[in-house]
Amino acid sequence: MRPSLRFPDDLVALQEAWLRTYAELAQVPAEGGTTALRRRLIALSGRLCAHPHWTAPAGWRAGGVELRRAARSRARAGREAA
């Protein structure tokens, strides 16, 4: 069983925003004006990587996958509640 990692709410929210933006970008045709979405994705990626949470010893490698899982599950719960 995997150990449960705890993430700050703002970090999970950033990951949710990254996942939403990525999904939006995947739906737009290449000639459909993707510049704004690509720039938003780059900015969110920078904020995710530079978040103070990753300065802890476990670092990004230990938590990156778990963060994405937490963000997806939180987004799914929000959609089901709506």
C-alpha cells in the first residue's frame, strides 16, 4: 500500500488548474489559437515546480504522481457534487 502524502490546498488547486488547462488545450485544434493556453500551462508548470512544498526532503519525485492523483480525485468529487 502506498503511503498517503499530504499536500497544501494551494498546491492541489494549482495542479487542478494545470490539469484543466491541459484538457482544454487538448480539445483545441492546432490552428485554433492555442497560444494563451500554452502560456497558461507554462506559467502553471513554473508555479508548481517552484512551490515551497517541494523544498522538503521527499521532493518532487516522491510526490508528483500523488499530487496529480489528489487533484484528479478532488476535481472528480467537485463534479459529482454539482
